[in-house]
Amino acid sequence: MSQIFHSTLRDHAPVTVGANRMLALKTNMQTEYLAFRGGCKSLFLHCKDNEANHRTKASQQSMISCVAVFFSMARFCRCSLGASAYRVMVLLGLYLTSSLALATPVTVAGFAFAGEYKSAAARFPYTFKLFERQKSTGDARMTFSNLVIERSKEVKNPRLEFLPGAMVNLKDGDQALMAVLMLTGETVSVEDFGTYHKMFVNLRGDALIFDYKAQTILRSCPVSVVLFDATPTRPSESRITGFVDDLIRRSDGRGLVTQFTRCLERTDLSALGTHTVQVRRGEVAPEALALLPDALRMNPATVEAMLADGLGSILSAKAGVSMLPSSIGHAVGGVMTMRLENGDDYKLKLGEGDYVFDVKLNKLAKIKTGESNVGVSYVYGAYIHLRFTEPTLNTVFIDTDLKNGEVAVIPVGQVTGDDFSAYQDAVRGVFLKLSDALLEPGSKWITTSASAKDIEAQLNSARTILNKCK
């Protein structure tokens, strides 16, 4: 690189010349300028090559050299070639300076089960069965962890560089950042409706980025995938296991690993140490619980976790809010335990968020609205109470009831509708429309669905807080 400007960066001391030599001097300066401009182009292309590969330390040093030369040349321009050339060189130097920031390395550790490992088989029966089957083959390429790591290589995030787990560096720096897809919930329900058997599968998790050295969570993005299926024969255990496997592996937006990688794409660690948000509590009233499938009705804690995770995942995906994991069923005494597929155990500190959401499902309703030769239409309603507060100062930003209705048509001849999936749509609709209202003021839905008369003022306050937590 230094050879490029060996002939152009010369001393140009002021000289006194006669009229006959002025033309010769002007010609020499023009020749000098053309050589200088060609050198600038070569140097700039050289620096751009380093910018494209600036994640390595060697190319970073080369980039620093490029910037130093450009600013030296800027001073030369001011003395010899005029203000215009000076301004150009300063702008080029500033442009290259903006490229010096290295992407933060994050080791992708793979797939993990939340909670104590000894109870994982009971809490995640189908996913754990798949894990055991993969482990028995001895082929690491088939594991969920390998899938997570391979898909992470395709993530495009200029702020972060995602590295496979084998490349973790615990020696350099004060931090050792790791990313993991942690499974927090698995719910499978099969209901019999006459000659049909309806199946519901829900997998919930968190895309975690944590500091291995400090054992603290830096960023969390809730993820959740759902499947509904109806068959004339009761689904076998192998069929259900196949559905769970597909929900994890599928490459579209309904796949758990795909949602994980999308979380990584939008993760930004530049504002660490500011404020945290958490869905602290999910609650389901007995009246609403009574309308759910038997398997869920007998396990209210699962429904509460589904409710909290559903709100968290939508707020994260649509509003871009970085969420701490919900403590529901995941943490004991402020510590979240998880185990990777390779057997490594982690105990991460999980405190309460600076700002918290509390959500309660008060009521579910089904109202017949019409009937025709084609079918019968119903509106499925969900009635929710939502609070958004700052626990330390007991400041309340949102405190209101919300309601939402979704239309479903049951075709003529069908014995019964899938009430549970329709109720799910109604609940999810509340969260989606709430997120839209938080993003853009003036939502018509929020003004008709909220019980609070000052809901716009409440949303404005919450919007200000949430913008600080991204």
C-alpha cells in the first residue's frame, strides 16, 4: 500500500517563479494531481477489500492503516491541491472510519432444555424422545444443536458474528457471549370429537444470548410455534413425534429454529445495560380455563406459561422489544437452569425486569352470528386484563381490559368446530393488535376494545418506555 503513494506524497514547498516557468509548474501540478487521483482510487479499493473482511484482526489493522493514510493525504491536499480535494479526502477517511467497528463474536452453543435435566423427559416427552433417538445414532449431524448451529451460519447481522460452539474463546476480553435455543415448554393435546381426533401441539422457547463468564442473560427473544391437526383415526405416538420434529426443523416461519435465527438477525447488543422488559405473570380465570381441552384444564400452570410466552414472543417479533425470559416455570430463586444437548449445564441469573407485563385471561366466549347453506359462522372472543408497570416505583403505564373477536365458519356437515384453535386465534389477536397499537398511534381497534378511557395516553407512556428497551 505504501508504494502506491511513493511518487505522489512529495514535499511541495512554496517557490518563486518567473512568468515563463508558470505554465511548466501548472503542467507538473496537473500531472501530479492525476497521479494522486489514481492513487486515491487504488487505495480506496484496497481499503474496501479490507472492509468486506473486517472481522479479522489482520484486516482490521489494515483498515486502520488505510484511515491513517487517508487523513495524511487530506493534510497534503489542503496544502497543495486545494480545499475541494481536502474535503473529499476527509469524507473518505470518515467513511472508512465508520467501518472499523468489529462485529461482536457470539458462540452458538446449540439447543438446550430449560430446567433440571432429570425432569426433562417428563416436561418435554416428545422432544426428549427425539433427542434420545438422535443421541443413539451417534451422528452429531442429525441433532437439534447441529441444526441450530448450521442455520446460524446463514444469519446476516452486521453487529454480531455468530460462531459454532467449538470455537468459543473464554480467555480474551471480559465477556464470552453465547447464544442458545432453549426449549421452555412442550404442550400436546388430543381431543376426540365423534369420528374425528383433533391434535394441538405447541412448542415454546427462548433465543438467549448470555455472558458465559458472568452467567447473566443479555438478550432474550421468546419463540413459539403451534400446529393443529384433525384426523379420522387417533394419532399414534410416532405421528405426534413426527409433528414435533417438523415443528422444530421446518424452514419457514412456523419452524422453531427459523424463529430463533430471525431473532438473531434483529438482535442488537449496543444498548446493553439500559432497561429490561419481562412478562412477569400469566394468569387464567377459572371461567376461561373451563373451556379449554382436558389436558390443559388439568394443568393451569401450562396455560399460564403459554399465555405469558405468547405475549412475549409477539412483543419481541413485532415491536422489537428485547424481553427477559418469563420466570413462569423456568426459574427458581432467580436462577434459570438449562442443559445443552452435549451435557453442559448452565445456571443463569434471572432477575425481574425493570418494566413488567402482567396478563390475565378473564373469559372466552363463542357467539353464533349467522347461518347459511354453506355453514354456520361464529365469533370467538377473548377478554384479557393487561398491566404494564415499573415495580420499583410502582408506576403504572397500562391498566386496562382488552377484548378481541375472530370469526370462524363451520362448514355444513361438520359435527363440531375446533373451539380451542379459534380461542387461540382470539387471544393471539389481542396481542398482535396491541403490538400494532404500541407501534403506531391512532389504532381504531384499541379505542373500541380497551376499557380504559385514557388508553391513548397510557399507550403513549408505554411507547416511550418500550422505545428505550429495544
